[in-house]
Amino acid sequence: MWAFFHKLASPKHFYRITGSWIPWLWTITLLLMIPGLYLGLWVAPPDYQQGDSYRIMFVHVPAAWMSLFIYMFMAVVGGIGLIWNMKMADIMAASSAPIGASFTFLALVTGSIWGKPMWGTWWVWDARLTSELILLFLYLGYIALHSAIEEPRTAARAAAILAIVGSVNIPIIYYSVEWWNTLHQGPTVTRMGKPAIHSSMLWPLLLMAGAFQMYFFTVLLMRARTEMLWRERRNRWVRELFGNYRRPSLSNNPEEVSS
Amino acid sequence: MTWNEFIHMGGYGAYVWTSYALAGVVLIWNIVSPLLRRREVLRKLENWYRQEERSS
């Protein structure tokens, strides 16, 4: 088991091992997402207060959860990179930033679209919405900082520190609906004891959340594997895969070249 | 539920379908952008190795 994880920390083995995971991860994502959409949009009954508008929840809530999860992932992986100076850690953290930013954007926009018919306004400057907007700026700041520094090690260190410092915002977002008065409704799923949501609505929500989670790992691997090739271009394993690009007779893996 | 009700969403159709369309755009962007980046990196690698070969 440990030997396996140790292997994964080396870019060469990571690249080889995860390449075969991607089709499986897509399969799992679709197996969660298709029933999630079917149950959420077709089977679940309308809400007694919100009518059918609540169905926005099935993309809004998973996107918002992922925006928090990916940031914490970035901070933790960035911290690992700082302590043990691992190349892989920075590749994973940097590759997850644009995905996290896009989920944060999606959470904000779908929340706004849901807010219009329910609250009568697209936006209010309350704690939940403002702190989530700050999260978007943190993601964008991370991306800008990382790409502004040429030297990869310095870029990795600076970006990891920003991610760790910025993670104070995560509990603020999470607890904002309890700490301050807000238009945003409180937690319904993670409430202690029984969730305040009917199972016909809970199931599609959990399926969609699982689908978004798997989707994140899939597109993260896609990004990370490519990033790895470029950063490792001076190493033999990349040379062996792509170095003899123009000489197909010497290419030992033509499939990799064309993909 | 009928198809008409499904599209109409109890009067919230515009809000619900706009949200799902945006979710679709974000999910597709996250697939297309790494694929484009991969093409770019493979091209850059090709140039890098060719230049290296020439200078050696």
C-alpha cells in the first residue's frame, strides 16, 4: 500500500498509472450524474414553498461544496509541497486552481439566478455571498501569483503560502449562515441528526455531489498529467515518450503520441 | 410529469434551465481547456526536443 503511494509521488509512475484511471473515472462520474439529473429534474416533486425553482439546488449546492473542497485541497497539498518540497504537490495544487475558480463562479451565478425569483434580488452583500465572492478572488489571485513568478520553486512556495493563508476564509463561508443574519438559507443536509430535506430531494443532491467530486478528480488528472510532461521535459521518461516525435520508427508508444 | 411541465418548470423554466446550461458550459470548459493545453504542450515539447537536437 505505502509502496503504491510512494510510486504515485514520482511523476513518471504517476503519469503511467493515472493514464489508465481516466476512462474509469469518467464512467463513475456519468453513473452518478445521469441518475442524479434524472431524479433531480424529473422524479423529485416540486418544493411546497419554492415550486420547481429549488431544482437549481442540484447544481448550485454541489458547485458550492466543490468550491470549498478544492480550496482546502489546494491549501493542504500546497502545505505538503512546502514541507517536503515535492514537485508533484505543486502540480496538483496549481492544476486544481482553475477548476476551483470555475466551480466558485458557477456557485455564485446559479445562486444569483436562484435568488432572483426567491428573494427578489440577484445579489445582496451579506456574509455568505460576500465571502464566496472573496473565495473567487482568492482563486484568481492564486492563479495570477503562480503564473507571475518564472522560477517554478519560488512560484510553488509563494502560491502555497497564499492558499494556506486564504484558507481562513473557508470556515467563514461555511458558518456564515449561522454567525450572521442572511437571506441565504441555513444548512439542510449537514445539520446534526436528521437532515431537513426529504429523501426524494436528498438522493439527487448526493448523487450530483458525488458526480461533481469524481468529475473534479478526472479533470484534475487530465490537467496535472499534461503539466507534468512540460515540467519534466528534461527527464528521460518524457524524452522516451515524446522525444522521438519526428521519427515514428523509433517511437515505442505511437498511441501516446497521437492522443 | 409531462414534457411540457418539464420544460415549463412551474413557471421557473428560464431560471432553472439557465442554471443548468451554465453548469454544462462550466463542465465542458473544464474538459476542453485541458485538451487544448495538452495539444499546446505536445507541440512545445516537439519544438523543444528538435531545438535541442540541432544544438547538440
